Amino acid sequence: MSEEYYNSKKTDDFCGDVTAQGTRAALSLSRIRCILKGLDFKTYIFLFVVVPIGIFFLYLHGQKISYFLRPLWESPPKPFHEIPHYYHENVSMENLCRLHGWRIRESPRRVFDAVLFSNEVEMLTIRWKEMYPYVSHYVILESNSTFTGLPKPLLFASNRKNFEFVESRLTYGKIGGRFKKGENPFVEEAYQRVALDRLLKIAGIEDDDLLIMSDVDEIPSAHTINLLRWCDDIPPILHLQMRNYLYSFEFFLDDKSWRASAHRYQSGKTHYAHYRQSDVLLSDAGWHCSFCFRHISEFIFKMKAYSHNDRVRFPHYLNPDRIQNVICEGSDLFDMIPEEYTFKEIIGKLGPIPHSYSAVHLPSYLLNNAEKYKYLLPGNCKRESG
């Protein structure tokens, strides 16, 4: 019997003996050595190279894979019934109402604009200036807590002097946050929206008044508000389609923003919300400018503070230099792929948003104060650090 055969036989017998031992011995180093000795080179590569790389890849990009496969596990929502939107400055209100299939009223409805406020002071200014000619009453609620339970200063209160132009029409409320650690951010958000319902009643809203429900950065156009306050027969709840922009009006994403809504107020039935409440959508009714901040610090604050803060999966996402580069590229702050329901739409939106150099049909106050707000206009992606 050769020495090579003897050594192999000796090893096999030893591994067999180890395997036959109890649970404690089965976990011993000798057992592991025996198992590894029996592996061929390809198995080694798979276990110690391919598997770790795969796990690390899933750790980095698992969310992207999940969103890309979304069409396999989630169907698109029911389509809206989209109403064509007619407007021209030289067309009478009577004719505009008629074009929409509505009648003109003898006098316009009162309009209440209600918002939850976090830190978007400049966007709120642009919003309120745009809507100012047609809003009867402004209602704003501010908390000392973000939706994620972080303490925050009362920025509207400290900047209230900048909003003296609406003071005579303003109802302002403050609410204390509950600061519950680990709670779903949408619970705190719902809590604040219920408080805004109560504030609207304090402000004196009545049945058939027009109530605008939208976030600060969802700005209905002035002519849209004027149309809805003058026309009879408008739907009780009407969602407002808005042109979707990211970081500034240089990066036009799509026209799929629909959460803003206009309501003919009904006591006991109308509740402030930011989700789908009807199937009717008025086309091209304003602008949604998301993450449209002047300072990098404001981007960081919102990334940590808003309801989707779980998207900040890695600390380097909050690096100021990275954020600045992402803004100028038109890429995604959270390194996510598009949230769409078909592979065609997902693939069509992959990569940075194309630059747009059109500044036509934007809020008038923005263009009248272009130097002050140039960071929101095409060609001015650089942000201030403070």
C-alpha cells in the first residue's frame, strides 16, 4: 500500500471520527478543517468570494433592486379622470368657466389656503405672493418637532415680519411635538394634520368655501385659484396636477404631482389630508418644487426630518460636497431609482434629470425678484453653505 494512499485513508478515517462525535465536537476547528479539505477550488471561490460580494452588493443596492422590480409586485393606481385646463389672460372668466363645462357665479367663493410649515421660508413667500390676489385667508400651523421627532425652531414665528403683507388675513397656530422615539413619522404627520383641521375652524371656514390642501412647495397658479373661486359646479374634491421640479426650476421631472387638492368645504366631511381623495384631476394647475432650498444645511435638515428619512441609508449621503454635486447633476439625493409602475417608465427615467433652460410660465413673484431667487432659476445650481 502506497504512502499517499495511507495518508489519504488516515485523513478520511479521522474526518469520519470527527463527524461521528457529538454536537460540541461537530463545531470544533477539526471538523471545519475536514469540511474545507473536501471542497474543490470552485466551491472555495463561490463561498469565500462570490457570496460575500453578493451580500455586500445587496447591502448597497438592495433598495434599488426592490424599486426596479416594483412592476412585478405592485400595480399602478387607478387612473385619474383628467380635466383639460383652459387659460389665457385675454379670455373672460365667463368663457373660461364655460370651456370647463361650468357656470360662472355671481360672486367668487372665499378661498382658504392651509399649510403645515417646517422650514421652507422662501418657498412659502413665493407661494403666498403667487396666490395673494385671490386668497381670502391664510392658515398655517407650525410645530417645534419634525415628523421624525427631531426638535426644530419655530422659523415662521421668527420670520413673521417678512409676511406682514398677509397679516390681516392670517391665522397662525403652534403645536408641540410628541417626541416619541422610534415611531412611524407618518403618525406625527397625521397628528399635525388633525390639528390643522381644528385651526381652520378657528379661522372661520364655512361650507362651500374653497380650501386648498397642499404642502408649502406645491404652489397652485394664481389663475387656477381664480378659476375655481369663480366657477360653479366644480367637483367637491379636485386634485391639482402640478409640474414636478427637483432642486430648482432647472430640473423638470414630469407632470405627475397630484397630491395637492382643492375642496368645496363641507363641515364634518372635509378633513385635511395629503393623499388621494377623489378621481378627478385638473391638468397643469401649478408647480411642485421639491428640495428647492438656498442653503446646503436646509437640504441636510429635510433629509433627516421628513417622513421618508429612512432613505438616508448611509452617513455619506449627508456630506455637503456630495449634496452640491448631486444638485448640479440633477441626480437623486438618496441614490434611488425612479418610483414608477412599469419597466418602460423606470428605464426611461434612469440617470440624471436633463437640464431645462425654460423659465416660461413660472410664479410671477419669482421672476419679478429673479436676482434674489436666482438659485431657483436655470443655470444657478450652486448653493450657499450656511
